[in-house]
Amino acid sequence: MSGTDAASGYDAFWDDLLRDTEVSGDPQRAAFFRVYSELAAENGDCADLVYCPVIREGARPYQVDGYAFDRDSGELHVAVCDFRPERKLQSLNANDIIAIFRRVHRFCKYAVRSEFVKGLEETSPEFELAWLIQNNADFIRRVRCIMFSNARLATRKKTLETGQVIGAEMTFNIIDFKRFVDIQNAMGGTEPIELDLSELNGDILPCLEAHFDDSDYESYLVVMPGSLLARIYGLYGARLMEQNVRTFLQARTKANKGIIRTANEEPEMFFAYNNGITATASGVKIETGENGMTGISRISNLQIVNGGQTTASLLYARDRGQSDLSKVFVQMKLSVVHPERIEDVVPLISRYANTQNRVSEADFFSSHPFHVEMQQISRRLAAPAATGALSATRWFYERARGQYKNEGMLRSPADRKKFEAEFPKSQVIQKTDLAKYQLTFSARPHIVSLGAQKCFLQYAQEISRKWEQTTGYFNDEYFRQTVAKAIVFRWLDRHVGTTDWYTSDRGYKANIVTYTLAWLVRHLDNERSAVLDLDQIWKLQSVPTELQDCLASLAPEIATCIKSPPSGVSNISEYAKTQACWSQVSALRPELPDILDSFTISLEEQKEQARDAKSVKALDNEIEFESLLAKNMGRLPGVRRVAEQNRLLSPLSIKGLQKAQNGNLSLSRKERSALKHLFDRLDERGLGPASWND
């Protein structure tokens, strides 16, 4: 990043941050934490973090801004912010880093002292985090500390540093402004990890080539020492995993007992019993060792696509001192993929490598056709002009991180201005946002409170099942309702952030918002057999005044309930993730304004709308299929050839193709269905009409 690029990028960063604070009502520091933490979690640098601003100045200062704890893996994630309010990009030097990390280290040390915790106010963020650390000290095996900074770090080290605190290993990681921009620009992928194996392993890693010299694809068979694999995972954590596998592991964190037992009891048999791991890289450096053996000295952009649980379980065993990993070896199949093909090829390798284990289609949701459908609808469906607006706009569905930004950057200044007028930045919906909105409005706020990644996985599993049953459900009406839910959710989030009752006692805003909306949805369903009139909200492109009044009166009562957990519960953030919390909130019976009918419709009306939308979608699909078939009649032999080469033909699709080639378009329902499925599978693999020419 050049000086000019950094300056312009920093200006854009501040524009986005100020817009975020205006929309959310949060202070700049809180908005800064949210932006960085969401990006870090998606990149695998940390788990979904709870905002918990802890700071003390003076002679022995301490500071922590957020945390996440996974008891099963024994990992405590803590984040600290180095937020610079200056509008000019500053430098982050070594002394700054040492001082800031020392603050985190000091708080962790204090947190295990009973007298320190007893002296804290029980409703304070300090008590929330200190109590968690003290009560789980025996289970914490690793503290992953990450610094978020909007300054620029000049010197970068090849490996992350480690230390010790409260009897656990402590790793230190930094996302400065340059890394922040690099991750953003990775376009939905993961920021590359560069591994110097000569440094980490003390020698090159022996390998066996499994490719032809003239091939554009490289593959290697590697025997990976268990101690090296555990060390790398200990340093880099979830960043080492391909994103779909990472999401899977973050949602299902329990170690595999069978893998651990083998490592403990028969480490020398681990290579024989374990299936090994499959990994990809964008490049490797091959050298010849002193003994004449060929080996890998450096790996660029290493990603484990299968074997994540093996990797995590070895680190689990090492942390507990149960296994002698010096006797453990793991087989690794390493595929080197050219950088320009990584986004296309790696998901396929991941998909095929995981077909025999528990990583389901839902875990590959980032490449699911549902996303493509939502994206296509969002690009063509214009929203009604909001009150006071001169023209209509569209909502931009971002199925991969950075899509919106990239579309703007590829245009001329004049075209970029038109693009941003048509698709305002405030009308971007990310896939994790969509999951949050949908689960909130299906009355599952405790699932939403689990964090973006786990919430998304829950939603992905449901969508995958629904997609298999009927694709017609995901139509224009579904997208319009999603936008309406986003409008209501965002309004309440902004409203809560600016109220006196919240600003006088900040905290748990995300929980308050999702629980408030879920309570109203549940109340309307149970007590009135009604739902919010989402079609009205879509047409207005705003929240009706009556609904605003209702939510404004409801939110503080929900907040009081969430912040008043049962006796013995000290961590409200963790409590909000439980069914018990939702049961307590659901039992509330606050008085509501007598205006509900003005923004609701009956369940029968909603079902009728859904039936109509599904019928329209089915008709559109039929017309689209007829059009595709008619336009490509001359290419049907090419369709059959490509489908045969990729083993995609079924008896019914063969019969349908033969009929169509002979000019007979009177296909049976099953033949039409088989051909639709064939075209969909060809499209999924990037084998569209351009590849059908003979």
C-alpha cells in the first residue's frame, strides 16, 4: 500500500466509520471495535467477540475491549483497541505494542485474584470478564490476544510471538490499518498465511511430488510431524482453516476423543489410524536438504480444507500434556493452486474432500445457489422511492466480502457515483446480516446472540434443507421481506443507541435489539395470530410511526429483563445465549400501545401472499427454462458432451436431451425436472452455454 493509497484508504475508512456511528448511535470507539472484530472473526483471527470495554488508567493501567471463551477448546480470546481519533494515518511502533499488550496481560493476572474481583462493581464490564477468567482459570489453556489499531505498523514479523499468563500460553496478534485493508480486499477469502517451515520446524519438510512437470497443477504428499502441526495451529488458530471448515469447527468445538486417545496411547500408530489432512496453498518453495532429500521450506497461503478436527485435537492433547507428539506423524495431501484460481478451485477441493465426513452441504453455504439467487434478485429489484427521495434505489446483497467495494472501484468516478446512488452504502446486506435478521424474526434471539458465525451456520443448515425441498420459496417476495426486516432491525438498533436510558447504562445492545423484536414477533403470533406487515414496510422503505412507538416502549423493558438474570448468573452476555434467557423474556407481559392493527396483518393474509409469490416464482422458472432450452437447441449435443465428461447425466436427463434434440419439446414433468437439475449443476461448475459449443 503506497502512501497515497494509504491516505485515500484512511479517508474512506473514516467516512465509513462516521456513517456507522450515525446509523448505530454507538460511540466511535464501539463502532471501531465492531468493524474490526467482525472482520477479524470472518478472517479466522478470533472467535465472535463480546464487546466489553474494560480500562483503567494510572500507575498500573489495564485494558481489554472484548472477549470470547470456548471452554471445550480451553481458548480465551481477548481483544484490545488502539483507536486513534486523529484523521491522519499514524504509525504504530514497538513501544506502543509492548505497552498495550502489557495492559491486557496485567488485567488477566489481576482477574485470577479473588480480592481484585471482589472489589469490582458487579454490574461493570470489569467484573463480567474478571469473573469469567477467575471461574474458568483451570480450563484456560491458551489466551489469544489480538490488537485492533487504525495506525500503521511498519515492521512485520514472520511468526507470531507467544508468552505466558495465568499458567496458559498467550499468543499476540495485530490487525493494524494495513492488515485491515488487506483482509477487506481479500474479497471473501482469507488473508494469506506465510509459513517459514525452516524456522518453525528447524529444517525443510520432506515431500513426494505427485504431479507431472508440465502440469499447471502441483500436488505433494507430505509427512507432517504432529508437534509441528499443533504448533502452527497454536499460533494461527482458525486462520489456518479454509473458511467453510473454520465455520464448522467454530460451531462444533469439541475435540475428537478417538483422535486424542490414539495420540495418547499409541502415538506411533497415529499415521496408520488417522485419515490425515488435505490442504491447499498458493505456492511452495522446494529445496534439497543436506541429506539429498527434497523438501518444502516455505508455504504461501496454507489452508486446511479437510482434517480440521484432527489438527484441533492434536493441539488439545498437547495443551493438556497428555500426548508425546514427537511420535505422532500426520499424512498431508497438499495441492498448490495458482492465486487467480484459488476462489474457484479451493471450495471445490474442500467440498470433495469432505464428502465422507460430518461437514455437510450447509457448511459449504458460502457457495450455495441460494446466495446466487439472492444476489440476482437484489441487482434487478428496485425498491420504492422512500418519502422525500427523488428516485428509487436498490438493496445490494453481498454474498462475498468486498463485493460492494470492488464493484465501485472498478468503475470510473462518474459511474461510481451513479452506482452508489443506485445502491447506497446504507443498503448493503451481508450474508451474516441476513441470517441475523431471519432468525430474529423467527423468534430465536438466543441463537442470534451466539454471534455472527454460529448464527450463520444455524441459518445455513435450515436454508439448505429448505432449498432441497423447494427453490420457489426464495423469490422476490422473500427478498422484499428480508429487506423489510433489515429496515426494522436497523431502525431499532439506531434508536436504542441514542436513548437516554441506554446511554446512561451502555451494554448488551445487540441482545436488546434481537430480543425486543423476537418478543414482539412471538407476541403477535401467540396472542393475535398476526405478523408484521412487511409489505407495508417495504413500500414505505421506513418503519411506520406506530411500530416505532411500540418498539420504543418495549425495548427498555426487555433490556431490564435481560440485565436482571437469575441469582448466581454473573455473565449476562453468556446468559443471553441460552434458552433460559429467552424463556424469561418471553414470559414478560408489558403494556403495549393499542395501535398494533395499523402495522400487522393476519397469518392467513401472510400465507396467501406467500402462495401467490411462490406461484409467480414457479411460472418465472418455467419461462426461464423454456427460454434457455429454445436459445440453445443447436448446442444440445455440446450440453450432452460436457455433461458426459463431468459425469452429470442421468437416464431421465439423457431421455430429455434426446427428445429436445429431435425437436420434441413435449417433455414429461420428470424429464423437465431432470434437465433443470442438469443445467443447474452445469452452472454450479461454471459450465455455462459458452462451454457447450462443439
